[in-house]
Amino acid sequence: MASLRDIRKHIKSVKSIKQITYAMKMVAAARIRRAQNSILAARPFALHMEELISDLEGDIASGNSNTAMVRALFDERPGANSVALVLVTADKGLCGSFNSNLLKAAAAWLRENREKKIHVICVGRKSRDFMKRLKGLDLEISYEMVGIFPKVGYVHADLLAGNILKLFARTEIGTVTLIYNEFKSMLAQRIIKTSLLPLKHSVAASGVPAGRKLRDFSYEPAKRFLLETLLPRHIGAQLYRVLLESQAAELAARMNAMGAASKNASELIDGLTLKLNKMRQTMITTELNEIVSGAEALGG
């Protein structure tokens, strides 16, 4: 049976843990507002870029003003024997099921493609550590980006886009798949698995009607130069939005997890305090009984 000293030490340790979890909750709550504002600012640009690429898809598919770079990003590669995965996780834990759900989705994707050569681009320390532990797959970590959360900037998305495009330039890679957590609300996140490249798959997966009828615009310089500039920037914009979504979702998940941990710690402290008081009361009652019994014995 635990002594009074043991219970007091237990209460003290739980109080220390509660202070840490409550502080982490407050930090996440302070950062989540800025993360939400960043998403609201980045989403319209990224969505309009998707619409513009969708509008130009018909023109690209017809072969008008195409270049080798444009065709390389848009055309399917049916004979490719390799695939690539971009997995976006957190750098740290203590955020509920945020990372575990992502890793489960990534494991399912890896099982589907286990017969192929797999190239992985890891964003977040948790994804890198997970991929390094895997055995029995023809898997290569082509690029890793860690330590960028919770201060994501467009420079990170631009660097990530450059490395993805460099990887996709290798003709043996057929598709690039993106897995990340989308911020839905303060209480909910959604796992997103979508095609990033080739862009023909990306346009189809976006839900934007492709090849809509456009007015006849005049382009200066030529349309092919516009496409060569626009397509890499489109990929960078989509990745920037993804990083911001993941960042906000992580902060929301951490705030909820640390809030629940603080509440559980409070309940545990209350239970231990009650146990401590009952034990003290029992000890006092026992001592009083002994004193009374002793006095009666001496009086008798």
C-alpha cells in the first residue's frame, strides 16, 4: 500500500506534467490564429491557379504551344516502373493521432506500390524516421525537409517544388503522390491523398471542370513561355498551401491533445488528493483510538 509520501510525490509529478501540457496548449492556441490567417491568405491564390491550369488543360492537350517541359509535366507515363511519394508529417509528437493517421495512410500506399521502385520525399521528422525504419521495400529517401514547422514560408515550398520537379524529370518515375493532413476546423483534420504529378492527374483530381471554353486572349510573350513559367509556380503554390494546411492541422491537434491531457491530469490530481485525505483521516482516527484506549487502560 502506498504511503503518504508516495502519494504526495505522485501528486507533485502529475502537477508538473499538467503545467507542461497546459503551457503547450497555450502555445499552440497562440500560434493557431496566425496559421489560420496564413491559410485564408494562401487558399484563394492556390485555388485560382488550379482553375487556370484546368482552363489551359484543353489547349495543352491539343498540343498547341506545347514545349518539352510542359509535356513532361502533363503527359502520363504508362511504361514507368517507379513512383514517388511526398509525405508531410509533423516534426514532433504530442499531437494526438495527427502523425499516426498519416503514417497509416502512407503504409497503405506503400503496400499498394510494393512491387515498384519507390522514391520518398519526407517533410517532417516523423515521416523521415518512419521511412528509415521500413524494411523489405525497394525504397529510397530522395529528399528530406525537417525542422520547418511551425514557421513555414514560401521559400520552403519553393525548395520542395524544385526537388520534386528534379526528381520527376527522371523518366522512370510515373507518378508523384502527396499525403498530408488538411485543416478542417479546430476539432477535425482530414487525411488527403492526391496526385501531384503528372498534372493531368492533378487536374482530374482537383474537381475543377477541365478544358472550359476560354475567350480568345492575346499572349505577349507567346503562350508557351507563359506555360513554362506558370506550371512550376502552380506546383509551388499548391505545396505552399499544403504546408500551411498541415501546420494549422498540427497546431489544432496539439492544442486539443494537450487540453485533454491537462484535463486528465486535473482529474488524476483530484483523485489522488481524495485518496491522500482519506488515508490521513484513517491514520488520525487510528491514533485517536489508540490514545483513548491507552487512557482507558491507565484509568482502569
